[in-house]
Amino acid sequence: MIRAMLAKMMSYFLLGLIRVLTGSQARWYGCPPKAEQRIYFANHQSHADLVMIWAALPKELRSSTRAVAARDYWTRTPFKHWITRAVFNVIYVSRERHADEDPLEPLIDAMNQGDSLILFPEGTRGHADEPQAFKAGLFNLAQKFPHVELIPAWIANVQRVMPKGEIVPVPVLCSVTFGAPMQVHVGEDRQAFLQRARNAVLALREI
């Protein structure tokens, strides 16, 4: 009971902090926010991306939308582990590949339970103006769950809130722009789909 209350208080605190620091603008350009199962996928330039997209979602969507996060980073300290598990209810994935493990298994389990996902298909943070090439996970999930809408998103300016090497956040106006739903076309191969998905994210940068 106490732990649940602490997690709820922390979520309110983080929402307030994000709104003060970034303005937390959510722009639903290509689709409305709806309480249905989706996979949101976005560019990735900051550890704050996870919090930014979570804060951009309406309250009624946050409890059923789970971000995918790297286990080795987000469980490195007890506080990071607690906040990602108790507040954000993230799905941890390992960046180390083992022959007998399917890295998508925890994501598939969450999808089978009806959860929505937040993915960063680059797999790691980028430092260029454009996203790195997308990895195959998004394509594989889209094939396994063809009825689920894939929603591209562009996160703008969040990397400037916490510049590399700094420990004090800087107030900067940020936004998350959500685009039109997409799915894998019949007969579309993996590389063509991933390039199209990356282009859909990039196109939102200019809106």
C-alpha cells in the first residue's frame, strides 16, 4: 500500500517536473489519442525520451502503455530500478544476445496481455540530427500482431533538457508529435518496412 502511494506521488511529481522543464506538448497530428492497443515508436536521443512520451500520453492511456527499456542501464541503481518498475512499469530487455533467448519474448507477453508499447527502434541513443537505422524488432512485432496500429512519433528537443555531461536539467520547450497509423504491407520485406517506418518518424520533424 505504501509503495503504491509512493509510486503514485512520484508519477505526479515527474509529470509536474516535465511540464515545467519542457512544456510537455503532445501533438496528435495523424491520429487521436485512443484507448486501444498500439505500438508507439519514436526517435531516441536522450534517456528522458521514455519519460517524455509517457508524459505526453493522456492519463487514461498511461497505465496500459509500457515503455521498453534496457535492463543494464535502468536497473543499475536501486532508484532507477524502482522508478522504472513501480512508476513506469517498463518492460526490460537485455542488450546482450543469448542463443537460447528470444529478446522479443517479454514484449510479446505484454502484447498478449493487452498492453500497448513504446519502442525506440534504433536500439540505442543517437547523437545525430536523424535517427539511426531501425532494428528488426518493430517489424517482427508488427508481423506477430498485424491488428495493432503502429504509431510513429517524433520527440523534439528533449536532448537539450539534459545536455551530455550535465547533471542539472535546463528548461527547453519540447514536444512529441504523433503521426498517422501504419502497418506492414502485404508482401513487404523487412528492410523496406523499416525504412518506411524511419521515414514516417522523420517526416514528423517538419510538422
